[in-house]
Amino acid sequence: MRNIQRVNRRIKHTIERIVKTYEIYEQILGKQIPLEILEDALAETEHLAIHEMAHAVIRLLFPEINTLEEENITLGECIDEIFARMLERYVSQKIGSSVHTFEEHVYELKHYTSMSDIEIKPEDLEKLYSKISKLLVGGDVESALLIVINECKKLVKNTEYSR
């Protein structure tokens, strides 16, 4: 119970700061800002929390990822970023949150310098998610991670940053 109260205080504090930020921006601008901007920021905050928790889950499941990223940044980031997006998509759908398209995921992934040479298409991510989501429904997150690891090994094989 104590942990829930602590989390609730953190949530309240975060939301209060986001609203205060909105008010400060209105003061700076000298006029009202459309409420949709605040609503979009709150939705993005939710999305960001889901994504960052996915990264934390990956590190709990696969603590070696940090060492791997030091030894082979492309492979490490490929595993971390692709699996995070798969987990994010799964969780977002379960809770009814907005979900990025596979096209948006590919666009985001291409902005990682180490992953810019990786050839991956939205259809590839969709196919990968189809396999992974079935495993996640069954509670087999380890097998889902192994699928991403193997896929990333194939993707990274011939890139400039695979050293």
C-alpha cells in the first residue's frame, strides 16, 4: 500500500508540474494556449512512460544489454529499441492508449545513428509484432525477446556500425 501511495504522490506531482508549465507558457505568450496542447502533452507523457518502462523491463529481463550496447552499439540498440516498441505496442493496446504506427516506429528507429543503416520496413515490424504478441499473451516474454535478438542479429550483420 505504501508503494501505491508513493506512486500516487509522484503522479500528482508530475501532473501539477505539467499544468504549471502550461500556465507559465501562457504567461510567456501573453495569451491563452489551446487546451488541446496540454491534452496532447499529457497523452505524450503517458506514451513516454509506457516506452521508458518497456526499456526498464528489458533491462530486468536481459541485464547484459548494457554490456552488449558497449561492445556492439548497433546490435544492442536494435534489440533494446525494437523490443521496447513491441512491448510498448502490446501494453498500449491492452490499456487502450494510443499506439504508434509501424511506419512511425521505422522513422524513429532510423534516427538512431547506429541503426541508420539497418534495412527494416514497417511490414517487417508488423510481422515481428505478430509473432511476439502471441508469446506475450501467453506470458512468454523470454521467447519474445529471443525472437527480437535473432532478428536484430540478422539485421545488423552487414551494417557499418556493427563493430
